[in-house]
Amino acid sequence: MIKYKFPYFTIAILFFSMLPVTMIVPVFKDIIKDRLGGDNLMVSYFMSVAMLGSFLFSPIAGYLSDKFKTRKWFIGIFAILDGISFILLSITTDLEVLQLVRFFEGICHIFVIGLLLALLADRENDESNEKFFRKGIVLGIGGMFLSLGVGLGSPLGVLGKKNPLVPFYVASAIMIAIGILTMFFLKDYEYYHEKKVTLGNWIQALKEKPLVLVPSMFNFIDRFTVGFFVTSFNLHFREELQLSAGMVGVLLSLVLLPMSLFSYPFAILARKTGPFPLMLIGSLIYGICMGIAGYIQITTFLIPVLLFCGIGAGVMFVPSMMMVIRLSPKNLNASVISGFTGFGSIGFMLGPICSVLLQNYLKEQFVGWNSFGLTACIFGGLEVLIVLFTLPLYKKMQES
């Protein structure tokens, strides 16, 4: 039997690949509005168009990787292209060209992240490695470091305090370094166990286990509200509360970091309580605190509310994935997980645009009201509503 080597290097690369995702978020306003004269809607497009590129090209990345039997070279090449994209974003002076480059950056990034996760899945699905085979250890630790990279990336927005282009330069350097290191040190692991993922397989899984739609809808709402958080909340912090890019990065991390730090303990707790109760509790905490945060104007009071918001997100993050795996029909895990993440991607893509459009509408219809507070309540209320709608399914979900 081949001795199993834990993929430390792959997980480290995954962590560093996620830092640029949120590193540039605190300076969106500086780049798009102050430097290029865009509006809030253009800021939301900047976030959503990258998600659109990722969503459309994720299956293409998997297809090409499987066809040519290599993850390493695609990861390396597209990491370098991603680094070049960040440089282009920093020098582009036309808003339309900027959005086009951002779309390409999203494509490059999903090739890197998607295939790194595929590489971890290859290792976990190798039956010859009994110690880790199908136990969730490799993917669990990989997922934790992925979300940790997202959480730790946002405070690095402080790099843009004097020059908002610096986070783009740093993001570029990180991705180019990852590309070079990948080509020299990352090794392919030629084990492609999973059945091909198709829309038909996901529909088949839905017919066999219709309850699988429940955690998928939770994931859609969760990502939808995160899209609101990284755009509308970000702009609210910068423009209405007059906070610096560094402080905004810290506040964003209060929500994003607990999703990583609480992943493991709540995964353990979910084994005893079942994942569904934690999904309900986490969504309630997250949604209620988000609505409250929309009306708080003093940073000192905002910090604990955002922290509880992040804790709520952390409580439901892993249990929702555990729930969808539990409900998955035999031999359709890959299709079900792809559908689950696809729902989340669509939510994250729509959240930024919908939040800005909704706030603009509320500002026109309810003059004199706190339009941002109303928007936060509506987005937070979606979390509460999905809990209320699925509560009657509690017994069935627990027995599944």
C-alpha cells in the first residue's frame, strides 16, 4: 500500500489563494467611485461579475482538468493569469473595461480554487488510503483554511490606507507566486473517482430526496446576504460612517472569521444534535443581528453585533454542508454538492446587485427613512423567513 501523505502544501496554497478575494473589498469605493467616478451599482457589478465568471467557468475547469488528467498545470497557469488580472485592474481607467477584466479575473480564480479543491477530493477519495478515505478530514481541513483565508484577507485592506491600489499589487504578487510555486512543487494525484456531474444527475437526486433542496436554499440565502454584506455594508461603513479602509477590513473580518474558527467545533456538535437545529439557530442569530447592525451608527456598539452575526454564520456554515451530504442519494454526492455550491454561487452573484437596487428604491419611496437600515432588515429577514418556512419540516429533517 502506498503511504498516504497529508496534502499540507495543497491546503497552504488554497489558504493563500483566498486572501486576495477579500483583501481588495475595503477599497472598492476608492477604486470605482473615487478614482473612476462610478456609482454604487458599479461597485455591486464589480463583485457580481467576478462571481458570474466563476459560476460559468467552474464546470469548464473541471472538464478540462479531467480530460487532460492534470490539475497542477491548470492551477499554475491560471494563478499567474489571475495575478496579471489584478495588475490590469489597478491600471485600467475605463469602467467598462474594468468590469471585463474583473470577469476574466473571476474565471482565473475559479480555475485555481476549484481545482485545488478537486485535488483534495482526489486524495480523500482514494480507497487505498484507509486512514482518511471518505472521512471528511482532508476536505474538512481544506474548507476551514479556505474560509480562514477569506476572513484574514479583509483586514489586509489596511494596506490601501494611503494608496488604494496597494491591495491589488499585493494580491497580484500572491497569485503569481502561487503560480510559480505550483509549477515547481505541487504534484498531481491521478485519482479521479467521482462520477461525472451533470444537471440530470442533480435532478435525479432531487427526485429521490426532495428534502435536499432545503439546505441548498439555506445556502442560497446565506450567500445572497453575504453579497449584500461585502457591498452595501462595505459602502455604508465607508461613506455614511466615514470609516477607513483598514477599519472596514476589521469589521468585515468579524463576520467572516468566525465562519472558519467555528467550523470544526460545530461540526463536532452537529454529530450529537443533528445539523438541522444548528442551521436554524445559526440563521436566526445571523439574520437578526444583520438587521440590528443596519441601524447602529457607533462603531463601539457595532463590533459586538457584527461578531454575533459572524458567530451565527459560523454555527450554520458546516452543518448545512453536513445536511446536504446526509440527504444525498447514494453515488450522487458529487452532483448534490455541485448543486449546493451552485445555489450559493448564484446567491452571491445576485446579492450585491439586488442590495444596491433595493436600497436605491427604498431611498426614493421612503424619503427621510434610514434606507440602509430597511435594506439590512429585509436581507436579515430572509434568514428568519427561511427558518420559519422550514420549521414544519424539523422532524423529517432530523430523521433523514
